[in-house]
Amino acid sequence: MLYIYLEEHTNHTKVIKDRYLDIEEPDRIKSIYSMGCIPNDEKRDYQGDSNTVLKHFLMRLNSYPVFLTFGGGFTDEDVEAFFQQEKLSYTKFQPHKRRPYYSVQVNDAGELERLLDETYWYAAANNFYFLSFKNLLTFESRMIRRWFFKREMIVPVVNTTEEMSFITIEHDFMGYYLFSNEACFDTEDKVKAFLPEGDGIDYYE
């Protein structure tokens, strides 16, 4: 049985802080949801399950292009060969010597499925992993506080717009967060309509 949870968050400031997100004009965000898989069987591949649920959500939404930006940690530059093989449009950012970021534009469901299957392990390894339906990210120098230090770093910054949605990944890719100000995501029922249903799937209320 695959158990899925869906929760709407009202304390936006806390969620943004806990996710270490740098967002311009965060007040534009009207809805934040977390969703993902509840472990109930240690034999399951929960990162794989989360990838499956995310693919289902995005493909049922059927809104393209989708922009995926990932990296900043254990990023393997060999992934560029995959982009070239699949003829994917990508941009490489390298604010740090050995920690590049890649931003990839996908234009249909087939490209999206192949890209997520190839790259979701970066999210499972807690690299930066960000999806949006507009190109919302820029890389900017910011004074960043992390645990016991504060220093200037070049980081991805979310530039919000009047109509936009974006997705960030939960720790260990056990789920993800949806941030939005669009009418299609303004209630839990509307969000749930894009998630899997049927035999072998249940929801925690």
C-alpha cells in the first residue's frame, strides 16, 4: 500500500525559513502545501515512490514548459552527456568551483519523465532541487545564516510573479512542497485532484 499525505500550511514565514529559501516578495505566495509518502514498509523505495507521485502530479497538471534547477552539492557533471543525448535545453551555473547547478527546460511529458528518472537521486541526496512553470530563479549574492555561521554566498533566489507555482523537495526526497498563488491550487481538494488515486493508494487525513 502506498500512503500519501497532503497538508496545507498557514504559517508561510516558518515554512520558508525552515526550507532555507531566498524569496523576493514572499507575500505573493497565497498557498503552501506539503505532500509525499508515509513510510509503512521498510522494503519500499520511498525516494522512488516520491518520484512516481511527483511525475503523476506534473503529468496530470500537463503544464509546459517545466523548468528544473538542481545542484549545488554532489553534482555529477557527467549528467551533461544525458542532457545532450536527450536533446534537452540546459544552462550551467557555477557560483562555486566544484558545485555546479543545472537549469533544464522540458517541453513535454516524455522529456519530463526521463529527466526526473535521471536526476531525482540528487533530491534524495539533499541537493538543491527546484521545479517551476516559469523561469523564476536567479543566482545572487546574499548574506546567508546557516546554523553557526553567517557569510556572503551566491545562492538561488526565487523571483515571485503574480501568477506562479513552484515545487521544492523535502529532506531525503520523502515528499515535496508546493508554493502557489494560482487559482488551480487554492484549496486542498484542487491539489489532491492531481495526485494518484485508486487501488493500492490511500491518504492520511
